[in-house]
Amino acid sequence: MATVLICRRFPRLSRVTAFSTTAKCKAESGSSKSEQEKEENPETANTRSESAATIQLLNPLDYRVLYNPSAYAKSRAASQQHAARSSGQALGDTFTSPGRAQVQHTFGNASSQALPSVRNALPKPKSKPLLKQTTSACLSVAQTKEEAEKDKREMHDSKEDPRVFQKGRPEYKSLSYDKFEPVETLPLEEGDSILHSVAICKGSQSPGAITDYFCKLSRLPVEQHAALVSDPRFNTLCRCAVKNIGLFSTSELVDILKACVRLVVPPTHPLLNACENEFCRRVWDMNLDQLLLVADCWRCLERSVPSYLSILFSYANMHWKDLTLPQFVQLLYIIGEGRRSPADLTQKVESMILKYLDSFTLEEVGAVCLGLFKSLSGISDHVMRKIADRVYLQMEDMSTYALVNVLKVLRYSRVDHLPLLKELGKVIPARIPTVNIQGIMHITLTCSSLHYFDEGIMAAVAMSLPSKVTYCRSKDAAKFLWSFGCLDYEPPNEEEFYSSLIEQMHRKLHEFRKYPEHLLTGLLGLAFVKRFPEDLIDYALRDEFVQKTRGSKYELKKDLFTLSKSVEIECPSYQGSRLPPQLYQEMTEMVLNFAEQEIYVRPEIVEAVSLLESMLGGPEYVKNHMILPHTRSSDLEVHLAMDGHPIPFNLKDPITDKKLKDFGVSLTDDLMTQLIKGRSNSQSPVEVENEARTPGQEGREEAGTPNVGDSAALSGGALLADARLQVEPKSERCLEVPPSRTLNRQPRQVKLALQVSNRNHYCYCSKRLLGLHCLKRRQLQQLGYVVVELPFWEWFPLLKRTRLEKLSYLHYKVFDPALLSRAG
């Protein structure tokens, strides 16, 4: 049956809505199924229960118009964005998912009159009703199957997914519990007979018989397990086992524990308490295979056993040289799942990784990385680079799950590995549509954390995300917004992309009460790209939410400060909640204290301030401070009259008519060529920057940015201006601005905000400014400042040049005629 797409604005609608008309699905069956799904999953009930929008035509044809977002993503997105940004929209409103319809609309005759082409395209009533019903049924089945497949792809089993590596070698069978191993089902009659025997004997059975009972009962049909665990006779068997716990052999005790895993015994069950204590007592009499198997069973039971793990790690530390490859990988898995990083094992872990790296399967590489990431184990740059070297050469053969685990630890260790990142840009975009939402989030977050921008990756993520957005947790939505904002990237489908995520933020509002950091993360990401959903901002700045942020494990005051001040500058019409003045004052003082200790003292800034003071006439002409404290970086403020002369404004001490001293240097073509090219044509600006660093400077740069290894993308940076301007020396006279720079005298002035940038302000190996610094420069301009940058690829090489060369460069930057003309 033909599908007709309609994409028009209907009367009485606040959005552009588009429809795909097909045969009507069976309403009765759909209704009952919706109610069932709503009970099973209340969070997505709104999404699935109302999956269609209906157009009421002049002559109703009993057809339903199904919501098909892919057919009209572009037209619908613009209206969605408008709705999402509307400050009048309440937080409790239901938003329409880009992936599925949430609200069923019925339109009257006026709407249908605007759709003559659709009405004519529909088949006549009562024509081939049997065909219509058959087609409808087929479509319904196909859609249900497609939804099921989609749900299956998006499911992430945090217990089973990390264990995939165990299928790669037969040795893992003795080290781990395989719940998928087939077992012969025990007939119900035999199970009842065992329980009857337990009730009669009341604890007089031998340890061997008790073990046999547990093993057999665990083979009952799965649907009987819950009833068995709550059966009083089974509890009698458990009490009998606890009473005789010391009499079991180690292998018998392991078998009982495995039976408990199969039966899904609650992790706080008294039998498990007794088993844990007994295993802790026996550790030194067990072999490593048994120890790792028991630890794996505890993981399957989701029982926290810190004491047992501590003893296991001590045992492993003593027998480290005897660990086989499977034992080592299984141990790292246990370390990761236990979220514990034994400090005394760190160096040994790294040596073992290097020893076995070439022998690992790709899934084992992923498992090792996940263990390191989950346990927050530190890893040296050297070992991380070795792992990355192995991965990028075989990335196409690696599962996406294993690859994402490598990216997690790469992000955590903050190691730049350009070959791996470039290969990621070749391999991952084509996979994005088949990756679940959490995997996509980690890929995107890795790029933003390493400040690495690859348009192919980001565009693929943006195109796939709207149809998957309902699977986003609050954390996922926030990280997507942060990552795109951090890299200052607005994709081709930006309106659909951003509106879908903003809607998901509304849907997940209840989660932000528990995880307030995620709401602030998402809102800051939006602010970077100049998007301010005022209802969400109002919620985030309310007193009750601010109080919740204080209970977070993260320091969120800085984020609140940045968000609130950004709204104040960029949204003058905003009427919502604001932070209290005392919090502003507290945060401003904290940020300024940090700047005095860590930012103002950086050599590249100190040098620029000193030279500007010398060039302009003294400290009253330059102010080194944070014009916008909420952006957490410094500025060198300079004021110029409209005729180009500097104006004293930093008047800590009253100083009047201070003359601008002559430094007597001629700004010639040759000098400018030297400044641009440096001493050696073969040396790039970044290489010169690295040479110019003083000891300790690296540590003062913003944390979390990779080292620039490949600087080819940063070469160039030519100074574009007229280099023929001459500064004539004049004894005992102030330095005069050349005639070409002189403008008509006006009472107005130009406020310059000089930015001494460093590589942490830019994407890796590029001149693409990061989102926070885009926001800062945008806000400076809104406040009337002219932003002048001393880019690091120009300024850092000059730090090792002569004083006159540096002064010439600064004179060129400050007295650029374009600045005055732009301000005028």
C-alpha cells in the first residue's frame, strides 16, 4: 500500500507536524497492549501507549495516520526548538519524542480541508476491506517486531556484557560461573521428594547429602526458583548447611555457592553470610582458580564482599608471578566489578599487561581496560599508549563494546593517541546506528574529554540520536549536550538534535533530583552554543535545587555560577529564579583567589603584562584580572581613546598624564617575517611553545587536556596586517600613533580584552575554540569589549625571542587600526 507523506502547518497547532498515512492498526488490541506496557514500564508508558495521531477527514475513512519522524525531521525540528525554548512552558508538560509519538491529536474538518491531496490519495471506503485488514495486521506485526529489535539493541546488561571475554578461552570455565551452561532439568516430583526428606530429617544429613540436595534443587525449572527460595523446607536446608558449614570440603562449599547463584538467592541471605565468613577463613588453603571462581559467584549474586576481596588481592600479590593470562584477566575483571584498586598491585598490573598484551584477544583487551576504568586504577602514559598501539591496528576487528571500554580508560588517563583517534574517525561513524545509546555516549564523551573534534563522528552521533533519545538516561542526555557544546559543534540537524535532547531532559526531570550534577552539565553544554531553555534554567536556579547540589559528591557551585551569570548577560528578558547575591560573592572570591595563585602567575601572562605596562606607560594602563569571573580565565584589559591613544584606568594610585615611553623599534616587513616564521622554518609554533615552557608551567595548565603531539594542524598562524608601519624614535617624547591610525577625536573609548590563550582553549591539534571560551568571548563582546587574542601559536614562540620583538608584536596587536574601526 502506498504511503503518503504530509508536511504542513495545521490550524491551532503550536508546532509543525507531519504525518505518514497508512492503514489503520487494530485499535482494540493496541489499547490492551498499551495498558499492559504502561504497568510494566511507567517511564516509557507515555511513549508507547499513544503511538499514533489521527486526522479526522470530511468523509472519515477509518484510517489512522501514523507518526513517522524520519519523514519530516527537518520541518518538525524547527517548531520543536521554538517550543522547547518557550519560557511559558511548564516543566510538567509532556514533550513529543522525536522517535515516537507521545500525544494523539484529532483534527476537525477545518484541518482536513487543507489536505485535498491526501484525501484524494486515500482509497475509497469499503474497497477491499479484507486486504485493508490484512495489510494493517501485517504492518502492526512488523512494527511490533521492529520495536522489539530496537529495544533489544538498546538494552545494556551491566552484569553480563562485561563477561563476554570469558567465552574466548576454555580456561575461563574453571575461573567463572557460566549461567548459560546447560543443565539437566530436575522433575518437580523429585524436587518435592528432596524437600520432604529435608523436613523429616531436620538437619541430620551429611555434608555430602546437603551439597547434593542444593545441586539438584538448583536444577528445578527457572520459574520454580522463587517459590523454592521462599519455601520453609528450603530454609530448613539452608539452616542445616549453616550449622555444618565447617564440615564441608572446599569443593562442596563452592558447589553450594554455585547452586545459590542458579537459584538467585538474595544477596543478604544468612546462608551467604556464613559462606562468606567460611571462604575468608579458607583463602590460604584454596588455589587461585577456586578463589577467582568464588569471587565471580559473589559478583553474580550481586553481593558486596570487601573482606574476601582484600584477602584475595593479598593472595594474588604473593603469587603474582604464577598468574596465567586467563587468571590475570579474570582478576582484573573482579577488581573492576568490586570498584576497588589495590595500591600495591598497580605496578604489577602494568608489568603483566605489557607481558601479555600481544597475546590478549581483543575482547580481553577491552575487559582489562574496563577493569582499570571501573576501579579507577591509575595507569601510566607508557602502558596506555602500548594498549592504544595494539587497538588502533586492529580496530575494525574489535567489537564496539570492547572498543568503548578502551575509550573509557583512554579518557580517564587523558592520554592523547592521535593514530587511534584518527582510526576511530574511520571505523566508528558507520557503526553508530547499531550502537546502543550508552555506547554512543561514551564515544562522544571521549572525544569531548580529549578535546578531539572529528566531524564525521559527531555528525553520525547527531543523526542517529533523535530516534534513540527516549533510551537516554539523564546522564546520557547531559553528556551529549556537554560534549557537543564543549566542542562547539552544531550538527546539520541541529534543531532536531537539540530539541529532542531538551525534551528528554524534561522527561528525566525526576532523575535530576537525585543527580543534580547531570542537569547542570546539560545546561552548561547548551549555554556554550547559546541555547537557554528558560524553564529548566529556572528549575536549576531555585533554592530547593541549589540545596540539592550541596549533597552531591561533586563541587557544583562553579557550574551554578557560570550558568547563572551567563543567563544574566545573554538573556536580559529572563524572569526566572536567580542565585542569591551572597553565593555570587562567595564564588567570585573563590575564583579570584584561585586565579591569583594559579593563573595570573603563568609566565606567558606575566610577560605580557610586564611588556604592555612598559609599552603603554605603566600599570595604570593595563589590568590583569578576570573581567568575567564565571568563565574562570583571565584577561588583560586595555582602554584606548578613539584616536588610538591609551587611557589610564587602573588607578590604584592617582597618576595623571603619564607619558608613553618610546621603545624605539621599527616595525618592518623583515621583522614581521621573522616574528611569523621564527628562527627555523622547519620548527612549528607548537614545538616552539613547548620549548618555551618553564619548569612547572605544564602543571598549571587546565587539567584534563591531552598533550599536543602532532602539531601540523597548528602550523601557520600568520600575522595579517600592514607591516610597514614605522615607529620613529623620539627622545623624551611620548610615542605618537602613526597618522594612518589617527581617527577623529571622540569622547568614546575602546575597551580591549586581550586573551593570552593556550592550547587548552582549543580542540586538539586545531584552531577550533572550545565551547567555554566561545561563550566567554561572546559575552565580552556583548558587554562592549573588543576581544584581542594573543594566540599561543604566535605568543609562545616569542617568549624566547628578544624584548624588542615581543614589544613590536604587542604594539601590532594593540594598535591594530581594525580594532578602532570595528568599535567605531
